[in-house]
Amino acid sequence: MSLRLGDIAPNFQVQTTSGDIDFYEFLGDSWGILFSHPADYTPVCTTELGKTAVLQDEFAKRNTKVIAVSVDPLDSHFGWVKDINETQHVTVGFPIIADPDRVVATLYDMIHPNASEKTTVRSLFIIGPDKKVKLIITYPASTGRNFNEVLRVLESLQLTANFSVATPADWKHGEDVIVVPAVSTEDAIKKFPKGVNVIKPYLRYTPQPNLES
Ligand code: BEZ
């Protein structure tokens, strides 16, 4: 049975390039991003892990641990990480899970047999500090993901969790956000001292609350 938003992310114990990991212990109270790629030593995956390494400080600033997974073994991962560092001009500082027995791939339904019987598709999960699944995306092997978009969604999720706001279509860091329907306009005016712009009773904007004005 596949995971859905709001489900508890399953725990697991695995070998990774950063040593043995219990997933829940690794996450602690942080947010988490778990993502699969089809195989080591493949071109699109090389760029994806490189881009994740470029953004690893941005994820860390947002109290978020990143961990990648593929069905290749650990010795393959170690060799490939050298190539990623060399070709993408980065230092991969996050763990890559070796999942040759497909334990994680099965728990998280990352193998879609009609796409490939043997390797994982590009699955990505954002997991909250409550261990609940907050985002699921699935891309085909041939399309590299946009990790700036992953960062954007993470920031939106954290704004919702911390300030009861949502983000509109194409929202970018620094732009106005939306007061969630569960908050009355009267309460919103008290809660958001930077102001509330009421376009319709159900469509109310306020400046991004966690920025200094
Ligand atoms: C890649 O990561 O480059 C890739 C993997 C499988 C199919 C196509 C591309």
C-alpha cells in the first residue's frame, strides 16, 4: 500500500555512506527529505545529487536533514560520490543509502514495475518533525527534479506549520502569503501585525511573517 500525505513515514535501519543509520534517530526533531534515484553512475542522477549538495546548507538552515537512496551497494556509492564531487564541483555531505535488498524502496513504494522492474523511480518525500509525510513527488528516470522547487515547498510547509499561512500559486520567498481559511479575519488582524489585505472574505494576504520588514 503506498504512502499518502499525512501518513507516518516508516522507520528503517540501513547502511549509508555516512555509516549505519536508524532513520528516526537520524531525523531527530528535524524535518527530513528522503529521495530515490534510479542508479549510481547515471548522468541525470549525478546532476541531481550535485544540486542537492549545492543546496545542503539551505536545507540545514531550515532544520532539514537530507538523505538519498538507490538500490546500488555501498562500495558503488563511494566511488560514484567521488565522480559527483569532481564533475559537479561540490562535496556531497549528506548520506546515500545502499538499498540492494530494496527494503527502503519497498517501504516507500519507490519501485513502479511498469516503469522499471529493477530500479527506483525518482520519488521524493518531505517528512515533518512529527514524522508525518508532508510532500510526495514522483518523477520519471529521464527527468531531473528541480531542487529549488523542493526548497520552495519546504519553506511553504514550514510557514504553514509555524504561522498558519498558505502560499499562493508560484509564490517565491519574500512575497505575500495567504491567511488560511481556518483563521477569521478578526483573528488574522491580531495575529499578523504587518497587515492583512482582504481581497474577498476567503482571499486574504499578509506579508511573509518570518521576515524582518
Ligand atoms: C539518469 O539518471 O541519467 C537516467 C537514469 C535512467 C534513465 C535515464 C536517465
